[in-house]
Amino acid sequence: MSNIFNRKVRFSFLLVAIIAFVIQNSTGDIHVARAADNVINAKDFGVKANSNSSQSKEIQNALKYFYDRGMEGTVYFPKGTYLVDESIRLYAGVSLNGDGMGKTIFKKTGSKSQYVVGDPILRNNSDRLDVKLSNLTIDADRANREARGESQVGGIIMEMAASHFTLDHVEICDTTIGALLRRTRDSEITNSRFDRNNGHAIATGHESFPAGEFRNVKITNNQITNSGGGSGINLSRATYTTVTGNQIINKTHQSDGYAGIRIPNNGANNTVNNNVIENYPRGIFVLTGATGNNVYGNTVKNASLQGLLVQSDGNTFTDNEFIQTNSSLTPEAVIRLADANNNKVIGNEMTTYSGFSNIGIRVTDSNSNEIKDNITDTRGKSVSIEGGRNNVNTGNRNR
């Protein structure tokens, strides 16, 4: 009998010790068990959806879980709206996943002039981020904040050098700039939506960084809609970047001089193809210093200034389609080269409204360009080469 009693006592002490250990480690090892597949639920760290208070600190605590343990993993945010008054800082190796665009929402609140998502925290002086954001919305609440006299902010800003970053099925809406990625490389923006941005939807590089700090990024199959200003995609100082399959469409024209796709500031060796651009002042705009860019197979609809404006050297523009069906718009030329040299403009095609009489292709003060086998559609001059020298004008015809 005494042996049975002693065993019961020892078992009771052991049970108490186990309970105490679990309680003591309630924010540690207990989550390791739940994260066996390297996915944890943000709510387990006190993050509250649909709360009236900012969740910035709680979100950071959840993101730090894997980072502090030297692990890679994913933090899952169930559907709901999560208010943030300070930028969410991503941690190397820690991805964020929600229940879908418009379902899991990170929304700006408070008076601080900070983007919704800010510069990441990397590891061991490496620029490798290894982060995927997916199935969620980033809402900067710009229009409401402007009406209240509060500062308006952008969606994502990453000024530091970072690689291996993915946006997939992410909505960025009601912002100034949507995603401002200064020095991102070896990354991807895909299947995402940018809506009601009052600046560039996707912006790269900066004058203070050399060309190529933003490089080798795939920008594919995104929707950019209802811009209030700026370009849809602004490839400043970008190199070896692919922009393909994007729908860059405004319902109404904006009043500035930006473009659906714009390549300024020495952007080089980029590929821009199979995009649809509609209702921008300029469809595609390639500025001074941009070179080696290959622009082909794009469709530009209803530009108000030019369908294509080239002010740079050594680029290729082939098999693009320019459609002008809005008779209230009178671009001075559908394709325009100004102070542009050694470019190839080949096999492009225009369709315009009845009575369109402005110039199809206009080349001014430019040298050694090849203007070949294009189809224009105008009652005015098909191809006008004004000044410059050694330009080739051959095989072009008007409908």
C-alpha cells in the first residue's frame, strides 16, 4: 500500500512540474508544437482582427517568432482588418499569408507618416530576404485620411538592398505610391492588384542609387487600375527586369504627363511585352539615358499625348499595337521620337478613329533610327522625319 501511495505522490509532483513548464513557456515551446509545419497563426500572439486599436506591435511580435529562432516560416493572418499605425517591418525568412485579397486587410491608422509596410530586417549582413506576401490587402486609406487632414502614405517601401522578395495575390489600394522598391533584385511581383494609387503603382530605383540596384525582377500578370497620377509601372534605374502580361487601365484620363509604363534614369536591358495600357497620357515613355530596352507586343489604347514617346538611344520597339478610338483625344503623334538615336521602330500597327489626321510616326532631331514596316492610320502624314540624319524610313504604309 505504501508503495502505491509513494508512486501516486511522485506522479502528482511530476504532473505539477509539467504543467508549470508549459505555463512558463506559453509563448515559446507551445508554439513550436503548433508550428510543426512552419506556419503559425498571428492570433496566437495577441493579434486581433477588426479591433479599433493598432495591431502594429502584436504583428511584429508574431513576425519575430521564426526570426528569433533562426528559422524560416509563415505567419498566417485570418480574414479581418488589422489596423497599423507604424510600418510593418518584414523579417528575413518570414512570410505572410492571408485568406485572400479583400479578406485579410492591413489598414493604415494613426497620425504617423509611415508606409503600411516598411524596410525589412535582414540577417547577418545579407541582402537575401526570402519573404513572400500573399493573399492579402494593403490599404493606406488615402482618400479618408486626406478628407480628415491627415498625412497620406504609400503601401510598401523598401529602400535598402533586398533580394528574393515575392508579392503574389496582394492588393495594394488607396495609396500615394503603391510599392516603392528602391534596390530590390531577384524578386517577383505577380498576380497582384494596384487600385486607386495617387502616384506610381510600382516604382523602382532612385537618383541617389546607380542603375542596376533594382534588377532582375519579374513584374507579371498584375492589374493596375484607377490611377490618380503617376505611372502604372515606373522603371527608374531598373535593369534586366521583365514586365509582361500586365493590365494597366484607367477608366478616365489623368491630367499629368506620365505613362502606363515609363523607363527613366538609365533603365537598361529591360523587356516590356504583352501588356495592355489604356487611358494614360502616354502609353509607353522611354526617357533620356534608357538603353537596350526591348518593347514588343504591347497594346496601347487611347493615349492623349503619344502612344509611344522615345527620348533615348539604342532601344527596340516591335509589333506593338496602338488604338485610338476616342475622338476627343488628339495626340500630336501616335509614335514620337525626339532627340533619340539608334532605335529600331519596326512592325508596329495603328488603328484610329475615322477622321484622325495627326501624324502617325514623328521623328525630330534624331539620328540613325530604323523606321520600318509600320502600319499607320491617319488622314495626315504617315511618317514625318524632321531634322537629324541617317534615319531609315522604309516599308511603312498607311491604311
